[in-house]
Amino acid sequence: MNFCNYTFVCMTKCIKLSRLKVFGIFVLLLLIMGSSWTALYSLKHRELKTLLPPDMCSVTRQSSQDRKPRMRIMCIILTSGKALEKMNAVNKTWSKRCDKKLFMYSSAVKSPVSPYTIHLPVLESRGHLTGKVRKTLEHIYHQCRDSFDWILKSDDDTYVIIENLRHLLSDKDPQKAAYLGYRLNAFGDNFLHLPNGYMSGGAGYVLSSRALHDVVHKGFKTGACKEVGGEEDAEMGKCLDASGVPMLSTLAEDGKETFHPQDLHTHLTLNNDTVLREPPRQERNNGPWGESCCSRYPVSFHWVKPNEMYMFEYLIYNISVHRVNTERPNAG
Ligand SMILES: *[C@@H]1O[C@H](CO)[C@@H](O)[C@H](O)[C@H]1NC(C)=O
Ligand SMILES: *[C@@H]1O[C@H](CO)[C@@H](O)[C@H](O)[C@H]1NC(C)=O
Ligand SMILES: *[C@@H]1O[C@H](CO)[C@@H](O)[C@H](O)[C@H]1NC(C)=O
């Protein structure tokens, strides 16, 4: 029912009332939007403040033996709530030698909680791997950027010999932007954007602390870096390229590759001809395959199954070989 049509006085009152109503609704809307903005902001803020495990940033800088500051390596490992066996094998083997480690999980699924896990607000699927890595890097930057010299990103089927990684990095300056790993050629659409290629995600790649700074302040602030979709390693490659982070060589002093994107037996047994017949050829370093494939100082291997992680561990760290000749073959 509308009484306003009866008299002019009544009409103006009604108009006043509806103006008041409109104003009220406007104020109410402002309040709602304001509070949801604050909620969103504080969520983002809280997320950035509290997602990392509590003692993630406490890393000893001083070495006990000599006066040189110790190199601090943070390992971030892509895994999923479905891959507990893989995560356990990584947890019990090579990752013990990182200064800190972080298993990247999606908070959307049930996954273990420990001092070494980060639960990220992304979905658990291949299309969200980029988001996992990107968000983790943002958290590390905002909370712990001064606690690490290098960040190693690996998968849960990567085996890393951390001592050899330390050696490879020992003549490099973490205060300079650097991106290291097994370099692949981009293909398809990515090729246009990545003429220099990118580092294989499965072989693991390494960022200096300056590279972390640059990617957070440049790449992540532009549209150059996807958050969802694409392949994690190629997307990060694009993002680092857009951030002006240079790629450094991972060849050891013996001139051979130290990061391995295939499983070890493939590296050891494929010959150049077989490799060349397998399209698309992605390897950029173009090193030899087969008998002379790999460095004496390898850093990483990919496609390592959980039970093989324990084998690698034993073969690398526990066994000794009785040599008749004290000199090692090819020593030099
Ligand atoms: C890894 O191992 C440690 C013990 O060294 C344990 O506390 C932790 O729960 C394990 N799992 C994860 C995901 O960190
Ligand atoms: C395989 O290729 C590498 C590098 O391209 C070369 O050094 C090596 O001699 C080749 N090996 C054979 C058996 O042709
Ligand atoms: C390997 O060596 C470590 C450290 O010395 C030891 O704790 C472990 O039991 C050894 N593992 C095997 C299978 O011998």
C-alpha cells in the first residue's frame, strides 16, 4: 500500500524517508564491503604471518669449524596428501641434510601436520603446483628472507646429494640473482616466451636469496607469472626470466652435468643415437648420454621411487669399497 499519493506533504515525507532508506542502505553496504575487505586483508596478512612452521627462520649462520659463515639451504618439496610414502622416504633420507625443509601441501585435502609442512590455500591438483611453489616462496620471503642463502625446490621423487649441491654453490654469491638446475628447451607456446629455456622441475632447481627477492618484487607483481595452470617448472622459468634472474651452469669441474631429469638408468644406458631419435629433444645442455653421462659430483636424480631413496642413501653414505689401488679411477 502506498499512502504517499494522497497529499503533497505526505509525499515529501515519503521522499525524505526513501532518501533516508537509500542513504541507510548505502551506509550498510559500505560497512559490509569495508568489513569484508578488512577480513580479506587480515586473512591475507595472517596467512603470510603464520603459515610457515614456527622455527622455520631460525637457522645457525655460524659454522663450528671455521670462521666462514655457513651456507644455509632451504629445501622446499612439492608433494601431495596422496603421496605419503614418497614424502616419508624424502623425509627420512636426503632432506635431513637441508638446513630447513618444507613439504608443500594443499590445505584442501587431509595431509600430515609437522614442523616441516606448509598447508597452502590452493587445490590439490597438477594445475595448482605453480600456485604451491609461488605461495611458498612468498611466505619464505615475507617471513624468513634473511635466514637462507639458497632455496632448492624439488619434487617428492627427486633425490639430492646436498653436500655436492653445497660444493657446486660454494663459489657463487647468494646476494646475486641466480637460477640453477637442468636446463631444458621450452616447447610449444612456451618456446616463444622462453627462448633461453627453463630448469627441469623434477631434477630440482635452485634460487639464490637475491633471486627470491627479485621474483617477489618483479615477476609476481606482473602478469608474467601464472598462479594456476601450466607446468610448474616452465611457469617458474618464465617468471624468473621476467624478473631478470640469470641462469648459471650446473656443470661440475669434470665438465659433466650434475642435475639429472631422467631416472639414473636412463642416463647411464641411453646412447646418443637413441636420445636423438626420441622427439621432442628438450635437453639444452646437450651433454653425453650413456657410459660417460654423469659427473663424479652429482647433485640430483629424478624419478626415484621411495624404496630406491633408501637404496641411494645406503649406497652413497654407508658403503666403502676396498680398493687394491688406493687411487680412484679417473681421479683428478
Ligand atoms: C618427518 O620426520 C620427522 C622426524 O625426523 C617427523 O617429526 C615428521 O613428522 C616427519 N614428517 C613430516 C611430514 O615432517
Ligand atoms: C655423445 O654426445 C656427446 C656430446 O654431444 C659427445 O661428447 C660424445 O662423444 C658422444 N658420444 C658418442 C658415443 O658418440
Ligand atoms: C648408515 O650409516 C648411518 C650413520 O652412520 C647409520 O645410522 C645407519 O644405520 C647405516 N645404515 C645401514 C643400512 O647400514
